[in-house]
Amino acid sequence: MIDVQHLTKDYGAYRALHDVTFRVEKGEVLGFLGPNGAGKTTTMRILTGYMPASSGTAKIAGYDVFTQSVEARRRVGYMPENVPLYGEMTVRGYLDFMAKIKNIPRAERKIQVERVMESTRTTERSNQLIEKLSKGFRQRVGLAQALLGNPDVLVLDEPTVGLDPKQIIEVRNLIRGLGGDHTVILSTHILPEVSVTCSRVVIINDGRVVAVDTPDNLTRRLRGSEAIQLEVRGPRAAVTARLQSVPSVTAVTIASDGRSDGVTTYNVACELGGDARELLAAAVVGGGFGLLELRQAGMSLEDVFLKLTTDETDTGSGEVAA
Amino acid sequence: MTNVVAVAERELKSYFVSPVAYVITALFLLISGFLFSVILLQSNEATLRYLFSNLGVIWLFITPALTMRLLAEESRSGTIELLLTNPVRDFEVVLGKYLGALGFLLFMVACTLYYPLLLFIFGEPDPDVGPMLTGYLGVILQGAAFLAIGLLASSLTQNQIVAAVLTFAILLILWLSESVANFVGRPMGDVTRYLSTTSHFQDFSRGVIDTTHVVYFLSIVAAALFLTLLSLQARRWRA
């Protein structure tokens, strides 16, 4: 549904995105996770056609966001960061206007507006001026606006920022409910948020995609295992058993096979703290196998995680400072 | 086209909920009403001719305040991002914004229609209808040109005050360029005289519709709107 290929964006001399590539399948809820300034908003602005990429392509439902911009935009509901709204309009007036520029036929407009207000629970405030609304309600109006016209793709930039815990849970439930019918891509810098709402996560840091995985796998990696990659010559079963005998090793997986010379690449997960590399090397050599390579893998991911907000409780204060 | 109407309608509505627009309209009616009565008492003529040339001066001060918000505020508050990421083409935004402002200007002009009404009721003999109609046409055309320039200025900045001051500066230069003509001599003087709004306005209040003048004002509108469109597209590239 969303196909991003080799996206690069330069702001003058500063390169905000480096060769970003990822795909989102229909009905998926994809989390776009990264610390502040990683390039999440830039990616979303390119996807929604707000600004062009310096190079690379992005397609939404097969339409290029740059060359077939209007067609692509028709299929996207977008909620920008900070949710810019027209303060002097009422909630209903605003949604009605958005429905018009989304080209929703007159007959359907009223029904759609009622429907999105219902699903975001803004009906009770429908006749209030937007500028008088609390942050939480504005956020919901922003979401309601994105849902108008039942777009195939929803792009939500930091949808839970500035909400109180109860509202956060509501919005997350709402987003989770959107998967299936809609393809959702949401950005966040809060780690637990992706585990509750997303089926897949793209981690981005300094404009580069660092990892693409399911939230469970990512949390497992975060829980602190250190990944070490080895290339060893020798019978697989024996080598695996030998590696597992090292005390701090928690899992051994085979990363590649199909090499005729008996060399296999193993991914070894170890407990965090205490470098297991020496022990592993000793174990391999001691067992009489040939050690061709041994290196630490996945460190960059750890670095990203360090920068992420992992604690739900400090999101509020962290956001004020940001 | 529905997008243009939607944007224009929203813009027009937002004028009517904005205190600025009410203050401007009140001020406009106060000044023009004052001028109307003073001119009428002094000349004892049932004509709006002298009032029309004064309305041109009032536009000079009022239109920057009407247009300063149009695009500057959208880009300051970020609402432009939502507007441009919806299936709305750039020219539809420009045209919609412009028509919204023009609609408000027409509303202000409509508020002055009781002046001719008074003249028709109390004027002896009945005033001449022709010059009144052409005068109003001139006032509207001039206002339309000023609004287009104001929209252009508003697209160049995020700051409303900057937009207003820039608009006023451009309008003042256009307004005064006729008087420059007398100093700079023939070829250059002809150019500045042609560019001056004053020289193109006079005929309308005399009851004459000269196509050169109509073309002049309409070309300002077209040129300014086109430049606004470019400025909006350039923003997309820069952002």
C-alpha cells in the first residue's frame, strides 16, 4: 500500500534522510519509531505530498506522491504534528470544510462528519470553537479530520503527544481499531506506544532506517541481549551445542546456510553486560572448529533505544522541553 | 472548482468572525460616511464623483489589513500543511483565498449603497446613474487589484505585520508613481505614469469606461495571483 524507495532529503547542506526504504502492506499498522529529529516528520511530509524528496520515490496505492500527487493525496488522511487547525471555526464547521476539500459528495458529507465525530468522541463539542478546546480535544479533531472520506492510508505524526494518560489509551485503542480497514503509519518517539498499537516497526535514526521488525522482537532485543555474529567452519549441530555451552548465551540461531565449504554464520544472543566474545572464541577454538569471523552486531540499534523515550510517565514533561 | 468555492467560503466566513474585519468595516464606513456628508454639504451636488476618488485613498489603507492574514497566518499556524496535503491544487488555494477577500470587499462596498439611495430620494433633479455605476466599477476594480497585491505579499512571509507593511509600500509606490513622472522626463515618465493606479482611476469616476484602464487593473490581478501561485509552489520546494 505504501512503497518507499531510497528516499533522500537534503535541507541545504544538511541531509535529513539517507536512502530510506520500507514498505507497508494493506491493513498494517506500522510504527515509525525514532528519537526527536530522526527524520520522522520529514518522511511523513514527503509521503503526504507536502514537500518533495531530493531523490528516491514514494508510492501510495501505486500513485507516486510527487508526479501523481493529487491522486495520491486523495487516498491519504494526514494528521500533522502539533495538529494545526483553524481556531476560529467550530468543530463541525471545520470538519465540514475538510470534507468539502476532500471532495466528499454533498449527500455523504453530513453522514461522514457525524461518523468521524462519533468515532473520535467529539460530538459533544461539535458546536464549540476549536480555539476553546483542550489539547486532547484538538488532537481528536485532527484525527477526525484524517478519518474523513475513509482514506486507504492514514499518516499520523505523533498522534498521542500532549494527551493525558486516559486520552492516550483512548487514542491508541482507536488507532488499533483502524488497522485492517486502513493502512496506518504512525510516528512516535515513545517505545511502549508501538508495542501496543503497531504490528510492525521501522526504527529510524539520523535519517537512516536502523531496523524493521515486529514490536515483540524489538523489545526482546532491547531487553538486553547483545548480538554477536560468528562465522564458523564445522558441523552445525556440534558448533551450536558448543556455543550454547557458553554461560551467558541465551540463544543461537543460524543466519545463513547454503555454503558448500561447511562455513555457517551464527547469530548468538547474549545477556547484556560482560563481553562474551572472548568466551565464545575460546569455546569455538577449543572445540576444534575453525573460527573465521566474530563481531558484535546490532549495536547501532542499542544506541537508538538509548535515545528513545522508554518510560511512559515522563512523556509529558519530555514533550514540553522538546 | 468546488475546492475554490470551499476555500473562498471558509475565508469569507472567517472574516465575519474576526474582530479585525468588523473594526475595518466600521472604520471604512465612518470615514467614507464622513467624506460623503462633507462633500455633499460643500458641493451641494447630487454626485458621488468626488467620493469615489477618496474611496481609492481609503483602499490604500484598508486592503493591506484585509489581506495580511490570508496566507501568512496559514503558514505561521501550520494549517497550510493540511490544506496542501489534501487533494487541493495550489491554484485553487490561491483563487479561493482571493475570492474570499474579494467577497468581503464587495460586502464593504455594498454597505455604502445607501449613499446613492439618499441622493436618489433627496436629490433634485435625480442624480446621473451612469457615472455612479462606472464609479463603483472603478472602486471595485481598484480594490480587486490591491487585494491581489496584498495576497502576494501575504504569501511571502509568515508575519502578518510584514505582509501588511509590504502591501502598503507596494500600493503607495503604485499610487505615487504618477507624480514621479513629472520629474523623470519622457520615456521613463510614461512608464511610471502608466503604472500609477491614480491615472487609471480618474476616468471611472467621470463616467467613462476605458478598456485600457480595465485591462490595467485586471492585469495587476492576474500578474499578482500568478506570482502568488509561484511563491506557494516555491515554498513547497524550499520547505
